[in-house]
Amino acid sequence: MRKSRFTEEQIIAILRALEDENAKLKKLLAEAMSDNAILKDVTSRKW
């Protein structure tokens, strides 16, 4: 079996950081999609 370049602790720390970044990106995407839906609704209304 090949020895890993990283220790278990390093792998766990990288995973915690990636999970945090993923959560932030998901929140940003949800906000952008919400903004997009609002703008589409506003522009589709007839004046």
C-alpha cells in the first residue's frame, strides 16, 4: 500500500475547510438564484 503524502489530521483539516467553502458557495448560489428570480419577475410584469 502506498504511503499518503498527508497525515490523517491534515486530510481532516482540508476536508473541514472544503466543507466550509462548499457551504459558503452554496449560500452565494442560492442568493444569486433568488436575485435572478426576482429580477425575472419584475421585468416580466406589464406596466
